Amino acid sequence: MTQPRKRPRLLTVDGVVYRWRIRRRPAMAGPLAFAVERADRPGTVLLATTPARLTDSPGTPLPALVAALIREARAAGWRPESRGPAFPLSANPDVRSH
């Protein structure tokens, strides 16, 4: 099996378009890491990591999970429109797609 390409994807969350990509995908069940930034202008990058139990739920589409992580990061203080160091986020195991 070949590795999926790490191409960036676009996702609109609450009226803002973000560019995201998977930074690290394990061969077996395990955590995933995402890099997220605003698509229209550079700023602070969100570096989000999910625990294995979030990624093991069948039926949870990846974009919905990324949208939930973006909302969680915004609530925790991530300001993607500002310049600054990367904003790390270890996703809460209770994050669910909406």
C-alpha cells in the first residue's frame, strides 16, 4: 500500500477558509497530527494532535474532526490571523464532530 500524499486541503469553518494537511499518519492505530492555517493570509499555524481513540471511530469524517479541532483551538486562544509561533493543541478525547 502506498502512503497518501500530504497535499493541503481547504475547509470552511464558521465562515473562515482554512488550509490543513496531515503531518503524521501512523501505520497502525495511533495519533494523527494536523497543521492548520488560514487560507487567505499567513499567520499562526495550529499544530493539532489527536489521541488514537479519536481517529479509531468509524463514521467520523476527517474534515469534521479537523473542524472540531479548529473550534477547540479557537476557544483555547488560537488566533490564526495573527503572526506568532505555532499553537500546539492536544485534542481533548471528548471532541466530537458536529
